[in-house]
Amino acid sequence: MLEKFRKHEESEMHLKSLKFWRQYHFLDEMPRDGSSVYSKRVEGNKRYLKLIIENILFLGKQCLLLKGNDQSISSINKGNFLELLEIRARDKGGEVFRRMSSHVDFYCSTQVQEEIIEIIQAEILQDIVSEINVSSAFSVICEETTDIATKGQLSVCVRYPQKTSSAVLVKERFLGFVNIEKMAAVPVHKHIKAYLQQVGIDFNKICGQAYDSATNLRVKFNEVVTELKKEEPRALYVHCYAHFFELAVISFCKEVKELRSTLNALSSLFNTVRMSGEMLATLQTRCKLSQNKTCKKHTSQTCWTAHDHLLLSVTECLPEIIETLNAVSRHSSGTAVADQLNDLLVVVTKFEFIFCLKFLYRVLSITGILSREFQSETVDIFSLFSKIEAILECLSSERSDMYFKSIWDGAAEICKKITSKGFEVEKPAFQKRRKIQKTVDPGNLESMFCPTAAHEHYKINVYYQGLDSVLKNLKLCFSEFDYCKMKQISELLFKWNEPLDEAAAKHVQEFYKLDADIIPELRFYRQYANLNFVTDYGSLSFVDLGCLFSQHGLHNNIPCISKLLHIALSWPITSTNNEKSFSTLPHLKKYLLRTMGQEKYTGLALMAVEQELVNKLMEPERLDGIVEKFISQMKIHT
């Protein structure tokens, strides 16, 4: 009989009944006759509920899990939520601690915590949406993410300007995750549009779109751009800046097996350096690989491999790196660390690794020029397209025997340096597809690096294929890039000392459906800027121009031009990492990295990413509002 009772205690029906009883018990303490006793109980319950909400806000902001593996009373570690709650309840006094003890199961239930998180999510989204709808323009930024169940998701962010009395701020905000598992049935752009409208954003104000993906969704995103522009032509496609561009180039290289293996080996190498104090100290001295470069700033492959200066350091110092790996391996003989180092030594002493390392530096040192342009706060929009064309032409021109030979010979030279230090280098490997007569004496040292078949294999299957992959994907990235329209607006805003092209101005006015005739505003603006803006437009960013508009009180005088400025500020073509900007993307990247292998919940992600807004919810009035909403929902459920 006792065993049946214990089984019943664990049943879903019993647990639900118990939860609703405790819920009713808590709500039953609400005042019925206005007596002071009931009022005190209600106020006590609300104070305790505030404590619960503050706990969730704090843990969410710090990107910490709420629950532990064992939340029982006897557990040594009950998890972040209960441990923090217990400490804070003790600090608040005996009454609060007693309430915690009597209601702990209720507030630890998944359903209750999820309902509190949903209320917090709604509050944060309401703050964001209110700011967006007051603004005159916004752009959407979507990035592909994956959760623990490998479900396809898009993280959706928005960028928009916010006018203040002294400046125009640029804000980027995270809105949430959109499930893309069902996107085969419903077009991606409709999912994105529906989500934006669902949270309350005025979709008519969209003026830009940017996407990032490391998989075949990249092709799908180009379709999204086209379809979204059919519904809203003003949603210009902008290639997202800096970090996204660097990662895109890396992902293109990974389409070639040998390059992918090299990138994985580089990741292992830098992780090893980061974890080993001995190696780090040695390499800092011998190779000038500083801790800031190898350990703090670039801890993940998705970031550091995109920096050409690090690849150059590894290439130039590879013999010394191999010596250091070997020395540390001998000191750690018989341990798992030694085995890992020996495995790494096998990889980095292959001709394939060295050749691919040279190739990666060759490509990334060129694309890095454009990446740094995107990363700057003042992109020269007038020369941007020419720079893109120059990068593509530069990579195309290197698809020749001459440039291949320079990389091949450079790799062979490094191999000789490694060999001279007493290490054996594995010769170039290739898969034989037909029998080839040997034309080189095997005893000749040069034959180790220049067999005809291997030479052809590396030229066709690694060098050419790698260049083709990068070129094809870069062209795909920029194929929908709305450079011309961006340039037209930029010329109207910045080139105030050049003759006015009224036809182009009228085209912009019609395209953006401006309320008034823009020509008189432009005539006034150009004269005013020439007389009062002492700085040269070439040194100005859109944010700088926004400050000038605010300082000179121009927003109300020239509303059409002011709107064009706000549209330009919404484009995610430049980084927002300056004092007059709020960038959510670094916080989102950090959140995604810290929650690898976990479900991606929008509510928790919002708290981790939008920390500024979480701080606002900690204010007494906002906390009171969350408490009242939660109590109202509990009453509805009962």
C-alpha cells in the first residue's frame, strides 16, 4: 500500500493537483474584507514575489541556469535559483524565509517560472517596440542559430535611430528566436515579417535587411532578400558588417576539405596555447603571440581565425611553435596532455597544413581590407562598391599558375626550416586516380615537395577550388547589395558643396514616399551646411551628422532630409561600437557561445542580451507591475 502511495506522489495528476492547491493557498491570502491582517499577508506575499522576480532577472542577466540537477531539501547544491533565493530570504528576515519554505515548490515549478519569464519577456519587448515605432526607420538583422535539439532557428535583431535633444543614438536590439524548421512550407520572409508584426512593430518602417548564415541557408537568404523587397521595396539589402563578413569568408573556405582540416587544427593549436601557461610564455617570447591576441580576444575558432595577422604569426613562427609543442610534450610524457600535443604535432608537420595555412593567409589578408572597412565607424560609402569590386578582381586574378607556385614554394621553404630543426615533415599527399610515371629521383630532397601529381592535386583541388568557393560565395553575398540607392542618399546628405542633382533627389523622394517636396529643403540644407559645418564631409559618419542636426536644431526645419538621415542610420553597414550607440550583437554572440548545447529560449536570451532593459525592470514601479500581472494570471488559471 505504501509503495502505491509513493507511486501516486510521483504521478502527473498528483503533482498537478498539489501545484494548484498551493497556488490556491497562496491566492487565498488575498484580502476579502479589507482587514489589516489580510492586507499584511498580501503585502508580504507581494514582497516575496518581488524577491522571486528579482532572482530570475538577475540569473537571466548573468546568463546562468535557474535549475539544478537536484532541488530537494537535502541537496547540497539546489541550483542557482534556490541557492540565491535562500541566501536573500535569510537576509530579508525570518518572515520572508518562512514564506520561502512554504512556497518554494510552487515557485520552483517549471510552469510558474516560465510564466514569470514570459511576463518579463513581454515587458522587455514592449520597451523595444515602443522605441522602434517612435523612430522613423528600422532594419532587421537575422542570423542563423541552432539549439540543443539542432532545430533551425533565426535570431532576429533590429537596428534603429533614436533622437535625443543633443544627438541621434543608434540602437540595436534583440527580439527573439524564430523557428525555421517549417520554412519549407512557408517562405522565410513571411516568417520574419509575421514575427515582427506579432511583437507589434510597424512593418511599414522597415528600410534595411541583413542576414548571416554559414550553411546552405545563405542561398535561401538571397531569396528572402528578393521576396521581402517585392513586398517592401524600401527594405534595402545591406551586407552585415565586420564580424559577420569575417565569419562568412571562413565558412566559404571550409567548403574545401583540406582547408576545413587546417582550420580545425588551428583551433586546436590556439586552444592548447590558451590552456598551457608554459606554451603561452614561450610563444610570447619567441613568436610575439601576445595573450591578448591568442587567449582573450580570440578564444573561439569562429572569431580568431578570421584575423589575418594571427595566421601570419603562426606561418612565420611555425618551426618555433613545433619546437615548443615538442618540448612541452616531453615534459608531460605519459599524460593525456602529451597525447594531445603529439596528435597536434602530427597535423602541423604535414605539408598539407603548411600549404593551406599559406593559402588562408593569402585570402584573408585581402578580404581583411574590406572587413576592416565594414568594421570602422565611418565607412566611405562612395568608394565601398569600388573596393568590393577590387577585392573580387584581386582574388580572381590570383587564379593562376604563378600565384599558386608562390604559395607552393613558400610552403616548401617552411618545410625546409622545420626539417633543419630535426623534425620530419609529411610530404604532399594525393589520391591516385591514374598511374603516373615517376619523373623525379626519389633520393632528391626536392622531390619531397614537388612531385607532379601532388602539385596538380593541390593546384586544382585545394588552391583553385578554395579561390572558386570564396569568389562564388562573395559574389552571392553582394549580388543583392543595394549600393546605388544607399549612395544616392549618402550624396544628398554629405555632398553639400557639389551641384544638386534634382532628378536623383526627386527619385529618392518618390522611392521613400516623403511627405513634402525635398528640393527646397536640399537648397536650404546645402547652403546652411556650407556656412555652418566647418568639418569636411569625408571625415563624418552618419552618427556625427545626426549630432550636427541636433546641435543646430535642423530636424524640424528639414524633416524630409532628417528622415533620410534616420534611414541611413538604421542600415547595419557599420559597427555601432561608439559612445552614441548601443550594440546588442556582441551580447547576443556571447549569449549564444555561453549556451552552446542548450535550448535557446527567447525570454532568457532577452534578459542575457538586453541587460540595459533588465536594469530598468529592477526599478520598484516596474517590479510592482510584473507582480500584479503575475497575480492576475494566477487568478485566471484557477
